[in-house]
Amino acid sequence: MRELKVSFGAALAVRGASFTIATGEAVGLVGESGSGKSVTALSLMGLLPAASACVEALELRVVDCDLLTARARELQEMRGGRAAMIFQDPLTALHPMKRVGAQLGEAIRRHSALTRSEARARSIELMRRVGIPEAGSRIDDYPHEFSGGQRQRIMIAMAISCGPRLLIADEPTTALDVTIQAQILDLMAELRSETTMGLLFITHDLGVIARVCERVVVMYAGRIVEDAPVDVLFEHPRHPYTVGLLASVPRIDEAPRVVRPIPGAALRATERIAGCAFRPRCPHAVERCVEQPALQAVGERHLVACWRSREL
């Protein structure tokens, strides 16, 4: 993805974002609500409505599918085959009037030559693989008959059913309690260890990122402001926004535990600002910040878009 820009009329959701995910790499995309994370994911899946969304980029590619020139049939082949997505709320992502076995089977048959009975057997196997108990008897249940964690497992089964090269998970554990969340994260880590599938994990939870990902991309107001390996970013954040994000998480070794919010409000999608979008909230802003900083290397595999990144 190079210089991705997405707008909805006067609203700018993504303002020139660039990053690459390698085979087998787990990348976390973090940022506060409204920073453009989910719109970026939907762009990579070709799921934004053409009637209302304007998508521009120098390059936007998933494996060998050029999303800027692909026709509808090519996009259908890409989705589920080469790339798949797990959504935040499985109850709205799954069809409420179709049995889960039929939905799983439909995805499998769309990208393979399996017969209906073979697809059903494969669906049962996948449900067992993701930890659904009594999968053989529950395959004909409807989505509302499963718990929230089980529905998310079914979404994961559907996403991995055709062996995608890229899996996009858009805050898949947000609506779950911490115990179920841990089980889902363990399941995803186990599935990744068995394949060379790349993972884009979108969340605002830095603890989840530390557990699941190898690299972190930090997004603010539709732009990438920092990109680094997880351990490097947690130990040595270089962008003031990343520093603020990490400082806002209460630490277990502090007494009393203090929440340190980032002052000010995030840039609204309809707002325009010259230079760095974080400038109005940044305690380190200088005159040069009215110019837009590009992502620059400040270490091995560490990119930062800040004029003062080397001195902070």
C-alpha cells in the first residue's frame, strides 16, 4: 500500500498511508477511534462502496491482485481466496437467517471444486479446528444460537477456510470478555504458526498488539506516524503521539495507577490542517511542524514521521 487516500465527500478518512506486510508477518495497526484503521482494512478488501468512497493510491495490492484496476469478478476471487477478513461483530457479519454450515460451505465452494457434501465435511472439520464443541450436531444451528466467542470462532473458521495469504482482523476481540478474548488470541496465534499467512491485526489495545504482533504501525488522523518492531516501539517510541498512547495505559507497577490522557481532541475528518496533524496536541511542536514530515528511518526497521524524532 503506497500513499492510500480515501475520502467520503468532504471527509478525509485516510490521508496518504503506506505500509507493506510480508509473508508470514503479523502487523498491528493501532490508533484511536476515527484514525482510519477500519477504512484502510476495507480498502485492502475492496469493500468500500464505489458510490460514496473515493479511493486513490500509487499502489494498492494484495498478493497479485491490483485493487485499483481489478474488476468485480477479480475482487470476488481475491476475497476469501487470497485475503480474508474477520469483523468486529460476528452477529452482524454472519447472515442471521442462514445456518452456519451453509455459510461456511458457501465460502468453501466459492473458492474450491469441492462438492456440497465435501464442503459440509470440511465445514465440520473447521468448526472442530477452531474449538466449537459437538461441531457435527451444531453445524445446522443459526448464528444467534451460539455464544459471542463461538460466533467469533466461526468467523475465524470462515476466514481461514480457503487458506488465505493475508488475514485481516478488525478488532475481533473488542466485544468479548477477557477470558474469551485470551482464547481467541491463542487460537489465532496457533493458526498462524501452522501457515505462512500474513496478519493485519487492527486494534486500539496495545496489550493485544504486544501479545499477537511482531511489528506495529501507528496511525493518526489518516496517516502513518510510526512503524517499528513491537519491542523497539514499546521500549523506544519516537513519535509524540505514540508516546502519548503508551503513557495513557495505566501501569500495574504504579501505585496509585494513573491515567494520562493525551490533551486535546483528534482531528475531525472534515478538518484540514497544514503540516503534521498531531501538531495542535503535541507538547514538542515547533515552527517547522507546519510542513508535513515524511516517514524517515531512525533505526533498523524503525520509521517515524516527525521532524524531532531523533532528538526526542
